[in-house]
Amino acid sequence: MALAVVAGLFLSQSSNERLGGAALFEVTSSEKGQAFMHFLARYGKTYSSKGELAKRFGIFVKNIEAVAVHNRGNGFKKGVNQFSDMTI
């Protein structure tokens, strides 16, 4: 159910491009929604409400944007993992 909600809330109908690797961090808004869908599927994430889903999507976007900034200027690389929808 969570995947269907995400698809309805965050993906453009014309976007069917799959994201992978470093491309995940340099994406447009609809691609961020698609990246979030892949994240949900990969880690089996579900949320109790649409409000919680929207909150976790916002956190996910902030986290992948921070990863992109980090990866531009440091020797080691960060990425998405099972905690990418959480705050510190």
C-alpha cells in the first residue's frame, strides 16, 4: 500500500526512468519521488499514515541532498541505506 501512495503523491506519470548509483543524488523532484519508491521497496519500509509517509519523504530528500553535497567535496562517499528516512 505504501508504494501506491508514494507513486500517487510523488511521481510524474511520464517518468519511468530507473535510478542507480551516483545518479540518485543529482535528481529532479519527480526523480526524488522515484528514488524514495525504490528505497521503500528495497528496505521494506511502510508507514502508518499519509502524513507519516510525507514526513519521511521530506527527511529522505534532505538526507540525499546532504549526501550529494558531501560527496562533491570529500574523499569518502556516502549513500542511501536503511536509515535514510530518519533524522539524527
